[in-house]
Amino acid sequence: TVLIIDFGSQVTQLIARRVREAGVYSEIVPFQSAAEGFERLQPKAVILSGGPASTTDIGSPRAPQIVFDSGVPVLGICYGQQVMAEQLGGKVEGGHHREFGRAYMQVDASSPLFDGVWSTGERHQVWMSHGDRVTKLPDGFEVIGSSQNAPLAATADEARKYYAVQFHPEVVHTPDGAKLLSNFVHKIAGLKGDWTMAAYKDQAIAAIREQVGDGRVLCALSGGVDSSVAALLIHEAIGDRLTCVLVDHGLMRMNEAAEVVAMFREHYNLHLVHVDAADTFIGALEGEADPEKKRKTIGRLFIEVFEEEARKLGGADFLAQGTLYPDVIESVSFTGGPSVTIKSHHNVGGLPERMNMQLVEPLRELFKDEVRELGKELGLPDHFIGRHPFPGPGLAIRCPGGVTREKIRILQEADAIYLDEIRKAGLYDAIWQAFAVLLPVQTVGVMGDGRTYEFVCALRAVTSVDGMTADFYHYDMSFLGNTATRIINEVRGINRVVYDVTSKPPGTIEWE
Ligand code: XMP
């Protein structure tokens, strides 16, 4: 085990992720309880994270002395580097040389930290973010690398296996950072890289059992990957003490709710309540054209229906959520910030406070691709795991203008054909998200010898890494032509198809 002591950096989880990628188990422990964490885990190596404090401030956090008394290898990153310097007899000074962003290092490649990664005499890109810097090294330490503004950017006491770096090896802007962390855990700490997602699964299950005890858990299953993986994990941990509720707003893709229900009930034998609330949702949305009001209505109804169901089930002690690590950082870093609401996102956010339940969030440490891997480990089929993202408010926000049952039916059919064509063309995985939108305009057409007056369907497809920015997908025109023909021929109610060539920004991915 590697113990990661968290001093509050925004990117501490990335350290854990890199260590996991190197096939080594790690646990993050906040600095306040690091001494107990050390006792409990008996780690073979320790990494000290970055953090917002300054070691020059009175009362700023330190690592527990046991870390240095135990003789295990230690890597200090940024604030962690300064903590090491202070605690081992060096000196840190407040920043006259603040350094943020890209910097270039020259290193002494004979250090095992750089072994096989960096060479002497070349410049290597790293990411810096600090105000303070170490000005006097503790005894036994030597410089193994420097940048223009940080002459002591990488130092080490090779005999004691202490390493301290000013830059952040865990972020992608330090392109070789993952390899350096791998060197630390493998070559320096001598740990084997045999830890896998299967082991993570077992640990996560044990942690759920410990948290939940003999309590009962409710889970709002949306059919998306995150809530599905969370539900399966909890199911493996506590079996029938988990009840999943699928609030079916009637706004999912064609047949999706039924398929999800069948899979979880039959294949996984999970206790799943399928609430058909389509009338409630669609009834409330009918005639409402304002996108924000639609989103708010769906959010409110979702909570009402879920609460009602929970009451019928006699309540529970815990509420499960498929929160991922990026959700955690986003909600932290945006707190109090001046960001504007572009769209009110729909999730189960307000539920736990209202219902007086504790949260179980078994995916809180993971990134999306790790959740997919964990899903595979739990036996979820590939086509399920690899599905495009789907918004909580569902097809309602792909139906500008008022929603009706008929419009949802038309949209579901067009969307199913579109996705079918994408799969057949082998493009599904190259596209980040693709869907049809039903416009509230009718146009004139001619089919056979007759006049038609029907709706317009817009097709959307984007590439993206995280949904924050996106480019429209550059299809071959013949693909679009064939798909349009199929939709117009097969879907009653659509007589014209257009393609959306807007990127994000300035557009958003969804139309509302
Ligand atoms: P936008 O439209 O803001 O969408 O560019 C970015 C990504 O977020 C998805 N999306 C949502 N997901 N609840 C969700 O869970 C929502 O309310 C919601 N609105 C948009 C959207 O599908 C895209 O992947």
C-alpha cells in the first residue's frame, strides 16, 4: 500500500489514480488523520500531496513524525516537498518567484526517479503551481533537477529514499509525470504492480459493508453507467438490503427503460422498483416551452416521485449515488465562484438533505474510464458500458417547445434509426454523443403524389473529451443522406432532416 497524505490539493485524487495505473494500491488520508492512517495501513511508501497552505504560516499542516521515523520511502509534491524540507531541517521562504503553469526541468538522470524516463542535458516539460520555495535543503539532500525559477525543483536523499519535487507529476501537463510516479512506487519503493480493478472492486465492497453495517440502502437507478455500476457494487456488498428505484419519466430512448429493468432484474437479480411516471412528467411538461422551467419541473417531479416511492418502501438509512471524482472537484471548485447557470443540471443533489439519509458514494474516487473498467469487472456488457452520455431530463430537452406523448414517440423512433445507422457504419465509438432533436416547426414536403406538412428533425453528433467543449462530427455526406432518407421513410411525422454544425462553444451539446 501507498499512503497518500492529502494537504488539500485539487489534484490529490490524480496522484491516487496514477498509482493505481502503476498497479499499486493506494489510499488517500487527510493530513489531520494521517497518523492513524499510517498505523492502520502500514504503508510501504508515502506520498505527500500539494495543498493551498504555506509552510511559513503558523499552524500550517505537517506530516506526522511516524512517516519519517518509519524509514519508508517518501515523495513530497509541491506543498509536500516544502513540508519535507521544514520537517527534516531545511528552510522554506515565501515566494518572490511565483511560478504557475508550464516550466522546463534539467535533471541529473542518474537518480532512480528519472530512470528510463528523462535524460541529462535535455529539457523536460513539467507543470508548476507554487508561491513558496525551498531555500535550504535538509542534511543528506542533493539537487537532482532544477527549473529556471526553482533551482531546487527536484531534490533527493537517495540513501533514505526521500524525494521532493516542486512540480506536479500527477497532472497531464507534466507529460512524463505518470512514469516518474511509477518509478517511485516500483523502482524506489520496490512495490509490485500486481494490483487490479478486480482488487479495487473487493476493497470497495468491503468499504460499503463497513459503512452500511446492517442498514438499508436506496438507489436511484437512471440506467446510466455511473448509477448502474454503483448499484451493482452495492448489490454485491449487501444483496437484498439494496433497493433500486427507476423513476421512468417516459423520456428515455426507445425501449431503454424496459431493457435496463430486464437486465437488472433477470441478469443480476436486483431488487428494482420500476415506477412508470410518464403521465405525471409528460402531463406537467405539456405546453411548457421554457427550457429552464422544463428542467426545473423534471427535477422537482423526480424528487417527489422518488420520495413517494421511498415512503412506500418504508424508508432506508442510506441513499446511494454514482458521484464520480470530477463531480466532486467541480462542485468544490465552483463553490461561491461567480459562475453563471447555463443550464440547471438534473441530478439527485437535493435528496439526501431532504430525506435525512446518509450518502453512499462508492465511485467518489474514480474517473469515468475507471468506472467503465469497474463495470466490466462487475460483468456489465460492453455495449452497455460504452453508451453515449444521456442527460437526466432525457428527451424533453431534445424537444424544443412543448412536449407531448406523440412528439416523444416521433423523436424516439428517429433517434433509434439514427443510432442504428451510426452503429452499422462503425462510427459509434468515434462519436462522443449523437442524438436526434425534434423541432417545433412543420414544413411542406411532397411524398408520392401528395403534399406533406410535418416536423423537422435535426441530427446532432459531437466529438469531445469531457463534454465541456465539443466539435460537431464531420460525417460523410452520403451517411447523412442515407440516414435522412430512412428517417423520413420510416417515421410518421417527420418530412425533413437537417444536420447541426455548431461546436461548443458557442452552442451547447444539447439544444436546451
Ligand atoms: P451541454 O448541453 O451543457 O451538455 O453542452 C454537456 C453534457 O451534459 C449532458 N447534460 C446533462 N447530464 N443532467 C445530466 O446528467 C442534465 O441535466 C444534463 N444536461 C446536459 C449532455 O447530454 C452532455 O453530455
